[in-house]
Amino acid sequence: MESALGYFLMSWTSPQLILLTAAGTLAGIYVGAIPGLSVTMAVSILISFTFSWDVNPGLALMYGIYMGGVYGGSRSAILLNIPGAPAAVASGFDGYPLAKLGEAGKAIGLATTASVIGGFMGIIALALAAPVIAEFSLKFAPRDYLLLAVMGIMLVGSLSGESLAKGIFAGGLGVLISMIGMDSFTGQGRFTFGSLALMSGIHYVAVMIGIFGVSEALVQLRNIGIKQVKQDVAKILPSWGLLWKNAALIVKSALIGIGIGALPGAGGDIAALLSYGHARRSVRKPSRPFGEGAYEGLVAPETANNAAIGGAIIPMLTLGIPGDAVTAVVIGALFIHGLKPGPMLMIETPHLFWFTVGCLTLSNIFLLIFGLTGVRIFAKLVEVPKGLLLPIVIVISIVGTYAINNSVSDVYWMLGFGILGYILKIYGYQAGPVILGVILGPLMEEGYRRAMQDVRNSLPGFFWQLVANPLTLVLTLALVFMVLGQTRFWANLRGRIRRKGC
Amino acid sequence: MSTDIPYRPGERFLTWFLLALSLFFLYESFRIPNLTSYSSAGAFPIFVSSVLALSAVRILWRNRRSFSSCRLGLKEELAQTRNLALPNVVVIYLLILAAYIAVAGPLGFFISTYVFLAGSVLFLKGASPVRALLLAAAILGGVYVLFQYIFKVILW
């Protein structure tokens, strides 16, 4: 126990590690907030110049960026309606309306507090329940990942648009985009139309920047003359009353975040969307209607996505399976340092586990400090005339897209998806499901194909598996109820039951 | 789910276009070679493009009344569609953006980005001409330092 505490405090007692964790967290917030820069990209770039460092300083910087970056995405989601990271997609649903109401400061303060509380709960789960949760996630079969991903897309599709059909279409479009290029199973080209350049596919960051960055800028162009709402950032710290009122929601969202984060491949993005959906269904009297600036709609995803960090690290360290894209990169960094994440890691190198827990805790404290300061500079962004702000967003989006592969063709893709996203937005299709489809598409397809291979390509066998296993049955039923819940049949049935009850 | 969304000019054209696009992808999915089992490379694309096509049909069916209630002539609806979806400011800015991306390679990062920034700020009336030129230089410097030195991104 003493040695565990010693390992935990390692990053707290070394000035170099404290500085690196702080620098990483601060950098992460800005990386996460700037559209076009992703935490995954920053951590990948970091690996290139930290591989000659000792493992601890390298990890301190990476964990800091990870923690700060997941939170940082909420800032641009709140202020610009451009999520800096997929995990912040749901934060914009109510965060941006809050900014439009002039409450950007309060929204950022609330997002910070929720993120920090969620982060702490995730870290506690990582420290205490790692073996148990890792064992549970081992029980998930490929079909379960497929169901989980479909649920994620259905959820955001039903939540963010004017009709479920439009949400499903947008999500399906994203999945289809993710399939362009070489099939990872067979190496066959799909939807490449004979183009070699398309064999490597379309990078999801180019799609994300186009659909969120450029299309939002084009939509904003239509209202170029409208004066900006002055943001009230005088009061950033949320009141105890507001936090207490949302305490139960925070705890539930953190638990969703931890659980989802612990599932391999499912990170903060799904956790945030699921917890947003949960809040929307469970909160009976929100501060405002959801989608119009409800505090609950911001608290739930922000708590969940940071709680998912602790969750995502559980399978990374105990099973060697990444919980999300960033942990996949971190696994690469651990390999570079001669460490092999997996069941033996906690036995052979327990210091690494407790060092990770200590680093994340320290980073979360820095997150609170940096998150509640410097908000005025960020809030000033939305007071800048749109005629000045939009060209900056466009240039950063272009440079960020170019940085993916140092390729101009990615920039053309970004522009194309920007125009597509703009047209879809004008006609009531939402961008969120498209991006979610692009991100979850590979996971869905892999889940489907592995599940099919498990039953030797038997269609009846596949459907039987959806109800034969208790865990899968729960997910299947959840999905069925999710679909039924959006139909008139369900609304009529509920109406009838209520009338009978009266 | 709201059911009373007023008809937006051009919406039926877009929905029919999306249906055609879905069917095109469905056709292309069937053309993916070695479609021999439910787990072959073309199986999941067929499923997804079928979902897209069915969703588009559902959107058409759900909005059939509002689509058929549109009394605008083709020419008039096209004009209204342009006003709604492609107003002049959007079209002109898209042309500026496309021109910037096209000349960015030959002209290099500094010249192309400076001209784009200054031109955009002037076109969108973000600042007076002199301030636009100065602001463009300042923004360009900031972007350059951020990407070149902090994020180590190689600019073109």
C-alpha cells in the first residue's frame, strides 16, 4: 500500500513532472478548443519528440493533454457551436444556445466543474474498480459493439434533428463515408471509383472539420449583419445550488461515462451522447427545454466525457485494448518505451498503474485551475465581429486539415464536406450523426463482420445471437425500445395507458 | 419529434437527390467483388446504403403533404431555393475560398493566406481597409507561430 502511495505521489513531488502535467493540461485545453486540432493529433505529434524521453515525463505530458483536450472541446462547442473534439458534440446542443443567451461564462464554468467532478469519479473508478470493470468488458462480443454503436447513432439522430428518419439518414451517410477506401479485412477497394488516392479513404478529421467548421462558418455568413450577443463572463463559478440540484445527474452521468469509457473502442463521444440522452429522458423539469440552453444538457455530457477518461484507461492498462483513439496512441507510446500494456502490466510494473492514477489526479486539479481562468479571453472570441472571426476559423480549419497528411486533397475534401454539411443543415439534417457515423462506422462494421463470422455467416444464427446471450439481449431490447420510443405507435400507447390510469 | 415543419423551398429536390444518391451507393455496393457471404466486403455497405434509401423514402412519405402542397412553379421555386440555400454572400465567399485553396500551393502559405484573410475581412466588412490589412498580418503571424513552432506542423 505504501509503495502504491509512493508511485501515486511520484508526479506530485517532482517539479519537472508537475510542470509537464500542468503544461500538458493547459495545452490540451487549447488544442481541444481549437477547431481542427484534435487531442489524438497532438498526442501523436508528441510521441514523435518524446520517444527519447524517460517514460514518466512523456506520459505526464500526454495524460495532461488528454485530460485537458477532452474538456477543451466543450469551449469551442459552447462559444462557436464547433466541437473541438467528438467528445464535445453533445456539449454544443445546449452549450451553444446558452452562449447565444449571453451565458457563455456560466456555461464554461459549469462545464469545467462538471468535467472535473466527472474526471475525479473516473479516476476513482480506475483506481478501485479496474479489475472488475475490465473483466466485465471482456464479456462483450463483437455483436455487442455493433449494437452499442447503432445505439449511439440512433440516439444522436433522434435527439438532434427534426425527424428520426433524417437523423438515421445523416448517421448512415457518415457510416458510408467511413467505408470509402480499402477494406481492412480483405484489402479490397470500396467506393473508390478507380482512384488510387481514394484507397486510403477520407480522413475523419477532414470530414469533421468540413461538416462542423466550414459548414458552420457558411451558416454564420447568412447572419453576418446580426450583432453578437455580449457574453456575461463575470460570474464563472456555478452556484452550489445549481451543482446540488444537478448532483444526482452528475453521479449518473459519471457512471455512464466510466462504464462506456471502459468498453474498448467506445470513448468519451459515445459516453457524452448517451448521458445527454439519459438526461433528456430522465430530467422532468429542466432549467430550460433541452436544445435551448438547459444546464442539465451541458452538465450530463461534460461529466460523462471526462469520467470516460478513467474508464478508457482501464482496458488500456489491464487488457492492452484501447478505450478510445487517444489511448490507442498512448499504447503506441508505451510500446516505444518497451512496456507491454496487458494483464501482466499491473503485476510486473505496478508503479506505472499508480503513476497513471497520480498523474490524472494532478492533471484534473490543473484542469480546475486553468478551466476557471482565462475564460474572458475565450469569451471575447464570440464578441469579435463575425467578419473577422469567420476568416480565422476558415484559415485554422484549412491549416488543421492540411496538417493531417500534409495534403491539399484533404483540404478539398474538407471544403466539399463543408458545403454538404451546410446544405444538410439548411434543410434540417444535423451534423452530429454524420460525424458519429464516420467515427463509429469502422467499429460497427468490424462488430457486424466478426459477429457474422462467429455464426459462420448464418443470418438466422446472427439474429438468434442477438437474443440468446443475456448481455446482448439487454442491448437489443434497449435498441428496440429506443426505436419504438420514436414512433407514433408508442406515443399513442403511452397516451392510452395514461388515460386508463386516470 | 416535431411534425409541423413548414416547407422549405427546394426540400423535395434535395430529398429526391438524396434518394438517388442512396440508390447509386446501393448499386455500387453490389458491384464490390466477392459478394459471397454475409461478412464479405460488400455486405455491410449494402445494408447501410439500403438504410439510407429507406430513410430517404420515409422522409419523402412523411413530407408528402407539405411537398405536394407547394404551389410554386419550377422557376419560382428554384429562385426561392437559391435565396434560401445559396444567397449571394455564401456563393461569393465559397468562390473566394475555392480560389484560396487553388492558389495556396503555387503562391505559398504566406501570400495566399494574407490575401485571403485581408480580402475576407474586407468582403465581410469585419474591419476598415487599413485595419483589415493590419489584422490580416497579425492573424497570419499568430497562425504561423502556433502551427509552425508549437504544433510543429509543416506549412505549405
